Amino acid sequence: QQQVKQSPQSLIVQKGGISIINCAYENTAFDYFPWYQQFPGKGPALLIAIRPDVSEKKEGRFTISFNKSAKQFSLHIMDSQPGDSATYFCAASMIRKDSWGKLQFGAGTQVVVTP
Amino acid sequence: GAVVSQHPSWVICKSGTSVKIECRSLDFQATTMFWYRQFPKQSLMLMATSNEGSKATYEQGVEKDKFLINHASLTLSTLTVTSAHPEDSSFYICSARGAGGGYTFGSGTRLTVV
């Protein structure tokens, strides 16, 4: 049973457009929500992460919106560029003092940015 | 930033042989290592978690005798696929976690068993 549900499975966006990927979770004990970018044949790379004490975090063109009551979080990629074409994974884990739990990954979203 | 080096990046082996994949944390001490398997166009599937100096904890359905994990030092973990078969062909990825937290992933290993 997948603990983190991610949608859409794929999306196509024009250059300069906004890509939006959504994730939902059930386990309220999760308190660390990262997003990863993966290119073909490479390992995932951390894009941005958020803790549940904030509702939004922005780093450059990437923004995470977090809704604790709805148990949902999303990634917004502003001004999408062809170089952003990749697979994006949301994830969640529990962080306890001096101990980080294993990551639960979403199914992934393949983003294609057209010129 | 934290860097994890994974080798080899790809390997082809004959059915029945064993293959070892190395994962090294270059600039931090990895108290915990995670090993994942990823099939094409699918998500990462956690295979096992290992803490330095102790036995790995395997996820349900993962054969511990087939996928041997060693985490003998704070900077090195290895995954050995024993008696590999074509169905073991996959993309294997390690991830390391240091005392400061966060997860750093290796670049992955493409294993093809022929």
C-alpha cells in the first residue's frame, strides 16, 4: 500500500508555463516532505523540502505548498524550462530526535517541457 | 554539500554470477544507508536499511540471502547480488544519511544480467 499518492502520472507543459504536481499522505506522523528530481539513468536529487510547521517554501523557481489539515502538498515549477524535463518524486518520512526514518516515495510524475 | 559516490554506474554479468555494488559517502559519515531498486518508469522501492556495524533490515519480500548488504564502516556500504538472474536486472540506488540528517542519493547502478 503506497503511503504517499502522487498525481498526475505525467504532464506536458510549454516553456514558460507552470508545472504543478500534487501529493497526498495518510500518516499524520510524517514530518518531512521532500521533492526529488530524477533524470534518466541518474539517482534522485533533492530539489526542495518542507516541514509541517510552514505552509509554503520557495527556492528559486520551485515552490512547495503544504496543507496540513488536508494532508496534501504540492510542487509548483514556475517558468518551466526544457531542462526541467525529468521525473519528479514526492516523499515523506518521520524525523525523530537523532533519527531519520525511511522515505516513503510517491509514484513519480514525468514532466516534459516543450520548447 | 554531501556527496555519495556509487560504483559501478553500469554492469553486465552472466546469469549465476555475483555482482557487488559500492556506495561511499565522500564528505560525511553515513550512519545509515538505504538501498533501493527501481524498474523503468516506476518509483524507488526500498530494499533494505543498514546501520554501520549492524545487520541490515530488509523490507518484506526482499531475499536477504540474495541481496547481501554490508555496512562495515561509516563511509562504505556494499550490495552484493548473489547468483544473479535476468529478473534481477534493474537500476539499484543507494542513499546515505548522516548525523546532520537529510538523504543523499548515489547516481545509481544499472545491472543487466544476461
